[in-house]
Amino acid sequence: MDFTFKIDYLLVGLMQVIGFFIQGTTGFGCTVIAAPITNGLLGTTMGVPYGTAITIPFLYYLAVKGRKDISWKDLGKIVVLCAPGILIGQYLFYQISPETAKVLIGAMVTVIALMNLHKYVIKPLVIKEIDDVEVADTIVKRTFRYGCLILGGIVHGAFNIGGPLITVYTLEAVKDKKKFRNTMTMLWVVLNSWNLFNQHQNGAFTNELNSALLVGLPLAGIGFFFGMRFLEKINREQFLRIVYVVLLIIGSNMLLSNIPWTADGKMLSMIGTVIVFTGYTFNVFKKRKVNVEKLQTR
């Protein structure tokens, strides 16, 4: 192989430090977080297989290292319920535009992330409200959870973007932070190995791509190592906050970057966002005032 160096390879590699820090902590997110830079500098033809290939060594390492902390039961459910969806998705690939799918999935993931950030960040840290009672796992919640998983399989089969929905299921099903990360890791081992095989068969691995990977892999390793160390230092609540922030970034980026914006549409969207955010902020601080007064009288 003839090695070539370009400054773009270094810039893409530096982005992997951030992406793989998140991957080492949460078990997902590195490819999507780094995708705008990766695909922007390398182009999608080279950027997509780059994103697949650079994850493989770290996924296999973590899968072997954390094999005792994998929820095999939930992994089995994910694979079984996703497999038919992937086949359906491959058919729907020719029926639905990727932009439409990304807008719908992005909107859904954004709403889910915002709801849970309110639950895990705003309520305990700002409003000072703590739920002491464990909420029952109702049939509605289970139906929603499995629905996300099945839909995630369909979307992944069609457009390779089902990860956020599969994450929604796994977060509810696997409560332990380390088991969650390792279960997600094992799932990506299966999916990315399949993608890597297909990309290799299609001739994606050129000298340029291999050179970019040689530059990026050590930098990805730095981020991955520190992400794994960081996971050991945080509790479940902090872990969930990080995961839902990552989901919010992924979902909102997927949504906003694929809406066919017009000038009027942007203006109306901005006005609506300001109105909703103002009302939400007013309500939050009103509740905070009431709860702080209650805590002071105790």
C-alpha cells in the first residue's frame, strides 16, 4: 500500500477523538457525531466506509473485554426483532426518500431526548423535584419500547440510520450503564461487520481510504480510552444525561439538516421555537420557586 498524507485526514482524525470519547462512554454515537466533518472533508463515497472501518477494532476489543457484561437476552431480542425490519427496510429503500425518513426519525428522537432531558436534568437540577416512587413498566411503555426497536430495524435496513431508535429501546431495557454500553457495542459488531464486508466487496477500500484510516485510528484510540475511563467515574443519572444529550444532537441534526427550508419556514420556525422555549422556561422557574419554598419550610 502506498501511504499518502493530507491535512484533511488529520482534521477528520481529530474529530474522531470527540466521537470515540462518546463511543467509549455510551457505546454508540461516534460515526454520527463525526459524520458531518468526515463526509464533508472526505466525501460520502469515502467517508461512509471510513466511519464503518474505524469502529471495528474498538468494537471488537470492547465486545471481548466486556463479554461478561452484555445483556445477551436483550441483544437477542434486538437482533430477532430488527432482522425482519431490516429486510422490510431494504424493500422500502425504493419507496421512501432518505430525506423523508431522516426528518421523521429525527423529529421522533429529538422529542424523546427532550422529554428525558427534562426528566433527568431539568426536574432534579433546576426545578429541584425528585421522583421518589419507581414508575411501573406499563404495557403502553413496553409497546412503545418494542415499537421503537421494530421501527429502528426497518429504518436501519432502508437508510442505515436506525441506531437512535434502537438506543431508545436499549436504554429502557438495560438499566446498568456498563451493560447498556456493552450490549450496544455487541450489536454494532454484528451490524458494522456486515456493512464492512459489503463495502469491501464493492471496492471501497482504496489507498486513500487506507491512508486516512492509518492517520485516524491512533486519534480514535485516544478518545476511546478516555471515554472508557470516564464511564467508570460517573453514576447512572450522569450517564443518562450524557446519552440523551447525544441523542438530542443526533436527532436534531438529522431533523434540521433534512427539512427543505424556505425563508418563511425558517422565520416561522424560529418564532415558534422562541415562544415555546419562553413558555417552558417560565413554567420551569415557577415550579422551581414553589419547590424551593417547600424545601426551606422543612
